[in-house]
Amino acid sequence: MDSHRHLELLLDEGERLAAMPVDALDAPVPSVPGWTLEDVVRHTGKVHRWVTGMLLAGPDGTAPTELASLPKGPDCLPAYREALGEVLAQLSEHEPDQPVLTFSGVQPASFWFRRQAHEVAVHRIDAADAVVAAGGPVPEPLAVDGAADAIDEWARFFLAVRWNQRNGPFPPELAGRTIHVHGTDDPAPDDGAEWLLTFGDGTVAVDATHAKGDVALRGSAEDLLLALWRRRPLDALDVIGDDLLAERLLDLARF
């Protein structure tokens, strides 16, 4: 997926988050204990402000450490839309291959195009889940191509890179185990929606391929993404094979 599409997704999902009903701001988020819809809006807006600061700092700068929180109450919604506009503007001023500062060292700016699009997508679902639980309407689904690309990011960056950076080697009992993640949307997105996760000596390799694993996780790209990000239970998916291995994966995948 190219960075132009990431910006489209960020704008679409960000506008959906900004348009959450003000009378539901105190609604609890079912999958994130202790959070309300207002917490989701304020958190996501502060992330936008932080990323904007990283982009402004340049690749040789330092990450901002002091950021103003978004206001509480109804004012958080227009403040969120303002923060969204600022990060979109900064991203639009960067070429995708331009070096920028990130929480994982200096990376191409495409890192933030992708990360911000998928950050907002998951948190928009958090907010929408709160509205639904409070008696509101069923939310708009995630775009299939966006959800599939977010799974790819989860696998190739968060699982294959970030987990080791934060925690060290994977547990040795995972060595040699394989997990097949299979999106079932029809039609499938152009970039595909299948991954094989192969655990090795403390690491994991990710291949975009169809292959039989010790366990297969099957579902729509949206359901797979939300399960991998611990927003949906494992039984929201078709689990074929070693379900204990699938549970172990989700227990480990805390980012």
C-alpha cells in the first residue's frame, strides 16, 4: 500500500473519530477496561500532536517530552480534529522516503504515514464500540485494504521487530512453531491477505504466502486485525489446529 492511500485512510478514520457523538463521551470502551470514548479521543489526539512534534524535530532532533493534553469534555472533539489536521499537514509536507524521527529510530516518513493511519483505525473502532455498547448504531466497517495492511504492519513491525526490541528473544518453546493468518474477504485486497509466522531462535519470520501452519487463524481482515490487537476475542475467528498456540500468540502480543 502506498503512502497516498495511508493518508486517505488517516483522513477518513480520523474524521469518523472526530464525529463521535458528544453525548456518548462518558461511554466505557468494552475492550479497553478503564477507558471511555473521551479517553480514546484525547489519547489519539495527543498521539497526533506527538507525531507532529517528531516530524518537526527532524531526523537528528529529539522526541517531544512535554505535550499539552487535549481538553476534557465536549471540547476534546474539535481539539482532536485540529490535531488530526496538523499531523496530516506535516505528513503531506514529507516525501515517503524522507528520513524522520520515530520511536524505533530514524525511519522513512512512510513509517508514520502507515502507523498513524492504522493507529486511528483501531482507536476509531474502540470509540465506535463504546457507542454501540451505549445503544448507538453499528459503526462503519474498516476498509478491507487498510485492515489487511494493518495486519501486515502488526506482523512485520510490531511482532517481528518491536517485540524483540522491547522484550528480547521470544520464548524458546516457540522455536519451530508456525501460525498461518488468513484473510477471507472476497475479493481479497490487491496486496493480499495471508501471512505465515515462523518462529525461530528467539525471532519470527513473516512471509506473505499460503501455507499450512500449526494453527490457522481465519477471518475477515477487520476481525483478524482487531483480534491481533486484542480488541476481539479469539473465538471471533475460525481457529484451525493448535488453539493453545494461538492463545499463546495473543498473550505475548501486548504492545
